[in-house]
Amino acid sequence: MPKLLFSKIWFSDIKDLFPNVQRPRRIDIVLSRTRRNYNIWSSGQKFNDEACPSNLSWKTDHKLDLSLEKWLKDKRYRAAFRSFLESEFSEENIDFWLACEDFRSASDDLKWRAEKIYEEFVKPTACREINVDHSVREKIQESLKKPSHCCFDEAQKHVYLLMLRDSCPRFLHSDAYLSLKRKSRTHWYI
């Protein structure tokens, strides 16, 4: 069927074929377009370390971002999300993100911890290499000389956005998430 012919069909012509489908209201279409333009990263969180160039916050109004944040905090959702990422061969993303969170909260031996994270996730020949730009790798390698709590912030932000945009939408339709959601709905509190 040619594209031009198909584009001339009006919703009112085929609405009898789909009895359960309702035509979206105009305001819903406009609102969904404006929601896409929200800035995911706001500068609400402050660090005590003044060597940190960026102030990142994981909170936002974005629905997927809130669900990813919930999944990363809750043990059950995190385990389900990690098993889903394993099935897609990208579990290094969540492991790197969690390692960065532990590194950020650590107070002792930052140099050793930073080198361990670099060797495992960032180094070009690492066994669990994450997908970040060459310039980010160079910045991290340079910051390893005198590591601070925020030396992995840019790579962590990149991996977080990668999980948010790429893995989260597929996880929402996975069997692991749907069964976990069903279990949480049927759980009774006394």
C-alpha cells in the first residue's frame, strides 16, 4: 500500500475497526511533547569536595528517571534490573554505577578504590569495559593522580543516562519487571 494512500485515512473512517481505542485529546499530545524537553540533570546536590567541577542530582520530574532511581534504591528491583541487564549482556553498567556510589561515600584509601574501578570498568582493555567517550577516559585517567570523590561523575552520569534511555524502556516490558510488579501489588500489609 503506498504511503500517500495510507496517510489519507482519517481516524473517523477506521474507528469502528478498533472499538476500545479512543482518540487522544489535543491537550495530551501537547503535554507529552513538553515533558520530553525537561532537563534530566539539575544542580540541586552539593558536594563538600571543592575539586568537583559538576554538581549532579539524580532527582527529576521525568517518570522513567524516577522509576530508575527507585529500582537502584530497592534491593528487589535492583536485583531484577541487574538480571535483566545480564540477559542483555550489559550488567557492567549497573555494577559501575553502584561502584561509583560506593566510591563517592567512601572516606578511606580513595586512590586504591579509584584505581580498582578504573581497572575493572574504564580502562580500554578492561574485562567489564563500560561505553564512554575517549575524552572521558582521559579525564578519569588524569584524575587518578590525585583522586577525589567526583572523579567518576561524568562517566557515571553517562552510564546512568544510557541505562535510562536504553535499558529502562525495555525493562518495563520484561517478564522480570512484570512479575515483580505483580508480586508487590499482591503483598498484604497487616
